[in-house]
Amino acid sequence: MKKIATFLFSLFITAHLFSQVENNYQFKVKVGDIAPDFEMSLPSGEKVKLSSLRGKVVMLQFTASWCGVCRKEMPHIESEIWQRHKDNPNFALYGIDREEPAETILKFAEATGVTYPIGLDPKAEIFSAYAEKEAGITRNIVIDKDGKIVMLTRLYKEEEFNKMVKLIDSLLAKK
């Protein structure tokens, strides 16, 4: 009886852990995949196509003005990543704001003190190429110089964020 109870408990815990990952992350992509290509507009009207950034280390940060976790994370992205690497020609960082107009994005960037570019994703089509459309917004994608996804994050966790910073540093140190 004890063995059956232990087995059922183990099965329950395993199922719970897998459902947590599924419910919390809901990515459509995984580490090792080539990042899905897209084109987005910046509030200035400038267009950015992901494939045109090949040869650079790219960080995509999915965000929205109503996202509290995004507001917490963005100043860290600004100071610990953008300010350190913005002048590096081998690095690109873009926030991607879903389903909000340019005016809202500009006010949001100003309120959070962010100076890195934030693009428009008016129908969440870019977001939906990377994650389930109704999934939580706060997430980052790190892409290497070959266009391959090397890290996916969800929510703001200091330890994971620090790993992402170190990964970006190491990718940029490679020749």
C-alpha cells in the first residue's frame, strides 16, 4: 500500500510540475530553434526586420504598459544590458509592445526611464510567433549571431536575469 501511495504521489508531483511549466511559460519556440522572422514598426515609423539583424546578438523583450512585472524588469534591462551594450555594433535590443498604440508606448517608455527601442505589435502577431497569444506577456528571448534562440525567460527573477546578462556578455565576447 505504501508503494502505491508513493507512486501516486510521485505521479501527481510530476504531472503538477509539467502543468506548471506549460501554464507559466507557453512558449511556441525552444532553445536551439531559429528565431521566427518578423517585421515591426517603431513609433518613429522606422521598420525593423529580425532577419536583418543576423550577425548580431539580439535580445527581444515582450512587454505592455499594463504589465506590472515588465515595469519592474525594464529599468534593469535599461541599466544592466542596454546602457552597457547600446554602442556595440554586434548587439541589438528591442522591446516589443503588444496591442497598444505608439503614443501609449512612448509614454510607457518615458515613465519607466527606458531608452532602448520599443516596437509595435498591434495584433500580437509577433508575440504569437513565440508564445501562445493568451500567455503572460513578460518574457525575453536571447538570439545568437546565427539567429538561434539561446535563452528564453518568463517573468522577472533576479537570478535568471543575471544569467541572461552573463550570457549576453559571453556571446558578445565571442569573435
